[in-house]
Amino acid sequence: MASGFFAILDDISAIMDDVATMTKIATKKTSGILGDDLAVNAEKSTGFTSSRELPVLWKIAKGSLLNKVIILPIAFTLSFFYPPAILVVLVLGGLFLSYEGGEKLLEWAMTIGKSKEEDANEEQHTTDEPDTAQDENSKVRSAVLTDFILSLEIVIIAMGTVLEEPILTQIIVVSIVALLATVGVYGLVALIVRLDDIGFYLLNKYGNRGVLPSVGRALVWVLPRLIKLLSVVGLIALLLVSGEIFMHYVPGLHYWVDEYVHFIPGFVQNFLISSLVGLLLALGIHALKPKH
């Protein structure tokens, strides 16, 4: 009886050792996409009025957790019964990410000809007008949908590192990586969007002299510039992720690129391919929209 109990404990200990080892490996494998996930979601979670930033971020984080709850059982089921289906879903997701990037590129292209005064007026107008509930919900839906595609890639990459492990180890490892992705990414995003509040707190508590008030002023100064930077980094990350999906999962594309444009660095190839696809999709959808 006792020996059976200790044998069970040994089995549990061995499983947990395997889980810890494989989780570490899977986290390293997904670190690149997690960095992209952070940049994209930080950009998606900004641009709201100060009082709505954390509530909106909480909505997106809950949507991200729901995404994982949906993705994990479907991914394991498809992986067992029909693995190619996952690749089809990934490519469709890549097309969506590419389209979003193409839309943003078109928006930027249309603002090139505007004067600084027009840009300032638009920025002031955007800042002064609070987000309506409809606008907020629309942005949250867009962010959650983007998160779904990124989460799917994270899950599939994590699954790829544990394919040779027992199914229980696979489920535990991939679930832990998925949970860490949500908690880590949205925890950092929450910290980023509240940097100015931390800065104002330091200024109000410690006055105008000393190291901490200087840190406070620096945080207040850096936040708007960081948000502008994140909009650029988020767009680049979006296009790099979708480009990488195309390169890995669209049949024949990798060999064609190696044949004709092998002299271009890989990350530039990903960016250019995704930008081209995204612009074509965005222009096509704009052309199909009814004219008012």
C-alpha cells in the first residue's frame, strides 16, 4: 500500500520534472512571437481616454484568456485527427494580420500629404473626444481577434516542442505557456499604459527635487513618445508575424523566395511579402465597399 503511494508520488514528480523542463524549452521557442505579441497588443491597447485604459485592457485580457480556452482543445483535437487543418487556420489568420497591417499602411500613406496644422487639429480632436461605447467595443473586438491569431501561433509553436512527449505532458506544458503569454504580455501592457500615473505619483509625493521626482518627470515625458513608437513597432511586428506565417506555411513560397530574392535578409522578406499582401487585400476590400 505504502509502496504504491510512493510510486505514484515518484510518477507525479517525474511528470512535473518533465513539465518544468519542456515548459522552459517551449517558452524559449515562443519568446520571439511573445515579443511581437507584446508590441502588437500594447499598440492595440493604447489610444483610449485615461479613465478607460485599464478597463479596456481588462476586457482584452479576458478575451485573450477565452481565446486560449477555445484554441487549446481545438488545436489538440485537430493535431490528433487532421493536422493540416491547423495550418489552414494559421494561413487564414496570417491573411487577417496582413490585412490589418495593410490598412494601417494605407492610413499612414493618406496622412503624408497633410499639413502639420491638419495633423495637430486631428490629434486634438481625437484627444478631446472620449471614446464612445461602440468605438471602444469595436477596438476591443479587433484586439481580441488579433490576439486569437497570435495565440494560435504561440500554441502551435509550443505544441511543436512537445510532440514526442506523453499527451498529459503536452497538455500541461502548452497550457502553462499559453497562460504565461496572457499574464506576462497584458501585465507589461498595463504597466506601460500607466507609466504617466506612476510619474505623477512620484512628483506629488516627493516634490520637485531629488532622484524620484526626476524619474517621475521622465516617465510623464516618455509615455506619449513610447505610445507613438509602439504604433510603429506594433505595425512592424504585425507584418513580420504574418510574413513569417506565409513563409513557413504557404506551399512553395519559401522555395520561390530562396530562388529569386535570396539576397534579401529573411526578416525583410517577411515584411515585404506581408506588406504587399496586406496592401492588396486592403485596396481590394476598399474597392468592394459601396460608395456613399
